[in-house]
Amino acid sequence: MKQYLRLRAFKAISFDLDDTLYHNTPYLQLATDKFFAFLNQNYPKTQTLHAQGWLTIKHDLFDLHPELKHDTSAARYAMVHDGLMSLGYKESEASEGAQKSMACFHFYRSDFTLDDKVLNLLKQLAESVTLVGISNGNVDASRIGLSESLAFVQHPGHGVKMKPHGDMFELACQRLNISPAELLHVGDHQMADVSGARRAGCQSVWFNPEKHPLTRRTGSILPHVELDDLNKLLNLV
């Protein structure tokens, strides 16, 4: 444990989900592979549209609708819809394809359960302090086993901006009826989690299991505490 700033009393802990409570890459990759496999099988024209083509469609959508940058599910849906339309599918086909491909993606995106050690840690922490989630992603917290420990999970979208913007931190504090300084946020990303939390007035823990050096790049802010093992949170409550 490394302490950079003095921790003050806190009433709740918020957790980033992806790459903090679990290694996200394999689950996201599987969901993405299944998603494109579904499209290629059921809408054969998509076989001509490779990764760069889909990316171009998404970036064009971001230019037209900047709010989509803060809603990963809505952005993916719009990307599929516009992609199918550009390939000559009818509006009804494009809408159905977007809905069904997103259902496929969401199923595999959350088709796992957290490690028992992590779940047990959360249960222990929840005995002393309220726990919530603040995630830029779109995993279904209840399916992966978090509903018993987390009071709620705050996601972006519908006008709520992603971290490092302060929207989700502010909304979480409002729902918890606490001041920002009474929320301790735990996350792996120096910008999204540490700087995002600090700028919103919250306290922060940088989860750094790989023991990367702390970088002081433009816009970054020091965390209160750095941990390489989530179990060390028990020493803070």
C-alpha cells in the first residue's frame, strides 16, 4: 500500500468494474466475436464490412451524435443499424438486426461470474460500508454476482457522461445522500477513475496490480492511496 494523501472518513465505496473487479478483455473479446459472427451468419452482406469499416461508421456517428460517445450500447446499436442500411438492407431488417445482434452481445458480455475471492471480499466490506459501482461499461452486474454486495451500479448514457467526467460520481453521491468527499472510489485507470473521482471531489484508490509506475501526465491527479491487492481495502474500513 502506498499513501499519497491523507484519507478522511468516508461513508461509501464505489468500484469501477471492468479490469478492477475482474479481467475484462477475454469477456469483451468473446462477446465481440459472437456479435460479429451473428451478423455475418444472419446478414451475409456484413462479411464484406471488416473491422475498419465498422469503425468508420462508428466514428461518423460520433461526429453526428457526440452523445453516443458516452453510451457504448447505444453506439453499438446505431453502428449496426447504419451499417446494415449502408449495405442495402431495409429499415425493418436493419432495426431487427441491430436488436438481435445487441441481444447476442449483451448475453456473452455478462456470461461469467466473479471469482469467489472477490465476491467474499465485497461481502466483508459491505458489512462495514455501503458499496456501489461506477462503470463506463455495460456489463450486467446482477448476472456476474454483484447484486448481493453493491447497492446499485451507475452507468453512463441518457445524458450522463462517462468518467472522467463527474456526472456518475455526482449522481452516485446524490443517490447515497452523502457529500462527494464521503465517497471513496476504487479503480484501475489513472485518468477515468483517479482523476475523475478527485475532480468530482471524491477520494480515490488506484488499483494497480501490475505495479505500473505512477505517471504525472497532463491532466492526471494523485490518488489518495495505491493498492496492488484489493484485499488491502479491509485495512481502510
